[in-house]
Amino acid sequence: GATDAPSGDLATEILAALDKQEPILSAQAFPTLKFAEVKSALDRLASRSMVTYETIEKEEAILEPEAQTIAANGSHEARVFEALRTAMDGLTVQELESAVGDRSVTKIGQGKAFKEKWISKGKDGKLKASVDLIQDITREHLKLIQEKQTHPDSKVLADLKKRKLIKMQKVISFKIHKGEKFALEITKEETDLTGDMFASGAWKTSTFKPYNFKAQGSAANAGALHPLNKVRHAFRQIFFEMGFQEMPTNRFVESGFWNFDALFVPQQHPARDLQDTFYISDPKAALPPAAESAEDKADYKEYWENVKQVHQDGKFGSIGYRYPWSAQESLKLVLRTHTTAISTAMLHKLAQMKGPDGRPPPARYFSIDRVFRNESVDATHLAEFHQVEGVIADYGLTLGGLMEFMQIFFGKMGIYDLKFKPAYNPYTEPSMEIFSFHKGLNKLVEIGNSGMFRPEMLESMGLPKDMSVYGWGLSLERPTMIKYGISNIRELLGHKVDLGFIERNPAVRLDKN
Ligand code: PHE
């Protein structure tokens, strides 16, 4: 086609040159052409099997400008000698200078000519030639190199290099042979077999371009998993591997009861403020908690009463918060602020279950889903995010056991050397924030919140006194941002997300160092 024209000319020239002589060396046949130009023409011919070529890399010796003068006019010492040889009675230094015509050449050449014993100083103080004939070896060497770009004696090359008369240069050239389909002209290669070719019979004589199996295909247009989804997948695997069951989290709207009261969060707690929590205005209120299915045998009236009493007057050995508890506040509808609302409902269901000994059996639950908080949005906060949450219910659990569990759990994500800091949650006692040293940030970063659920919460739902429950939570966004090197959460979620980023990112494996 027309686009081939520039290299097409060179390609034809190469074919013509090969026709006369084989092989040819590109450096000799096309000494002025750029390497890239020659290579592209050769590749085009080679892809049609019209030529084969090999790349030859060699070092060439190049004369420096001073050396070029020497090759043309002789070495400094030879020029000094020549000037003295032709002067019958010798020359003063000044006369010599004007005879040679170059002061620095005279100066350097004089010293060397003395050393070679080519010249001497007479009694009259004049310089004279002391031999009839000299051999200007430097010039001879340089002339040879000028012609052959090299010298058979490597010592000569090294010496001239040291004297800064030549420099070595890498030269790439091609040795070109005729190929299997060598011809003087490049025939047009068909890329398609058409109906017209069949009709005219042209298919019999046409040359077809062979398939290029090395060509990269165009990127397939396909769906891609969001980074959050990939990290969520990794977390789910860890939970399943450790014997956890996934909790159903398909309810974004909760009542204050499940989100707060059942968790022993007092009704005056700042987390329940409008500034922190999104409330639903329509419908105005939830119905009091009740069984959702036929299998659910729980007495929700008793649970509701227990929660009220434990807040208002105290119960189960707790003195409570001592404030008038409001049913209306408890029935406000909220966008859940944490998935612990779901854990609470699941633990309440667990309280109704009977294991082999007639008591609730040990259980491990987890969930990973969206929660909502009325936060001002910035580079690291959105009004919604995903929470990874786990609970373990068992008999005889201890705080040390929770710490060990955390080490194993986070260790499976490649996070080691945890630090625990005492913290406060209305629903856990003791409570611990979990920190880990982040190498990239070079500081401790908070990676989770945890604790042992309070008896006020667990006994209200009817769990036995000697059953304890560990709970912990973390955001899915934080580890995802760290793994994908994202510093602004809006690059991960929301309308500013670049779909290319989502499509191109590889599946992430939480590294296990
Ligand atoms: N709900 C807590 C949070 O939102 C996490 C947590 C869960 C803490 C369970 C303790 C126990 O940060």
C-alpha cells in the first residue's frame, strides 16, 4: 500500500543489491542510512521470506579530528623533522615555528623528534635533522585505521586510544542473504480471500499474506471485578477457612433497637445524633421486633422488656444507665451504622438454638457489607463504606484468646505484629483497638476494633451467663486502598472512579510474605 512507500524504495534497493552480490553488509551497501530505517525495510522483506539477515555488532575505531590531521599531514614530530630536513643549515626555534606553521605542533613535535633521535642541536644553537629518513609510524597506523576502522595489533589501538587520537564506537550492521522467496520486486500480498477473486480466478495466482501468529490481539472487552470485590473475596476465603458462617446482611435499614438499644448503646449516646446517623423519615417508625419466620420461636416481648430494663433500671447484675428509656427512640428507622446490628440479631437467634447438651452451641459468624455514617466526605471518608465483621460465641472464652485469634486472622492477610490498645465501645468490655505497623507509612495504623460483648447485651437476648462472645470489625476500604496503592477513596468508589483502573488492575492476593 501507499504507506509502505518510503521503506518500499529501500526494500527494493536491498533486493537489487542482493541480486548482484550475496551476502551484503548493510554498513557497506548503505553506509549513510540510519540503523532503524534499514531494519524496518529488512523486517518487511524478512516477513515475506524474501531475505534473511543477521545482526552484527562490532566495535569500530574512529579517528578524532587531531588524528585526521595527522593522517593527512603527518605526526607532529614528522612535521618538525621534515621542516629541518629541508633546511640545509638548520633552523632556530623561531624559524622552525614559522616553517611548520603551527606553534603547538612545533612544541610537541620537537620533544618527540629529540626522543626519537631524529633531530639534534648543533654547536651554533640551531636545530638540525640528524637522519636522512624516518618512518612516521603514528601516521601509518592512523591511515590504516581510517581505511579499515580497526588495526590488527590491539596494543596499537590501546595506545592510540590512550593518546586520545582514536575512539571506539559500537556499530550495528546487518549481514543480508537472499531468502526463500527472493525476487526483485515486492509483490502485493492479499490479506483477504474475496468473492471477486473466486469469480475472476485471481485466487489461483494471488500471493496471500501469511498469518502473523506473533501479533498481539486487541484487548478483549470484558467485565472486571471491582477491587473491593476482590479483597472481599480474599476475606471471605479466610473466614470460611476458619469455620465461619456468613450472616445475611440484606437490610440496610434497621430500627434503633437493633442498631443501638440491643447493643446497650444508651439513647443519649452521641453516635445516635443526627450528625452521625442517617434517619429515615418515611415510614416514621419501625414495628417492635417480632419473629420474621415460622421457625423463629423467640419471645421478642421478653427481649424488648429486658433491653428496656437493662438500660433504665439495670438487670443481670448491672446497674444500668438509669434514664427513662423511650420506646419511640428505639423504633426510629436508621440506615445501619454498623453490621453489628446484624450480628446482634444473629446472636439473638443463636440464643434460641439448642445444641446436644440443650444449650446454644458455639458459633462463628461473619459478614462483609455496606454501612452508612453521616460523615463529612474527604479523601479517606465517604458517607458509606463496607464493614468486615466477625463474631465468635463459645463457652469459657478469654481476652487472651481474642488476642491470639486476631493474630491468626490478620496473619492470614499478611498483617503481623499487632498492637492492642484499650478502647471503649458501649457494647464491649473490655474493648481493644487493633494496630499494625505499616511499612509504607512507617507508622502504626488502626486496622480494627474489637472486644468481648457485654453481659447487658448477651443476657438480655437470653444467652447463658457462661457463654462469651468476641466481636471485631474493620473497614474493607482501608486494606483495599493499601493493597492497590490508592490514596483518595473517591478513586475507589463513586462517580469519579476510572473504569480503566478497575479493568486493568490484577486480582490481588493478600501477600503472605
Ligand atoms: N461495630 C464496631 C465498629 O463499627 C466494630 C466492632 C464489632 C467492635 C464488634 C466490637 C465488636 O467499629
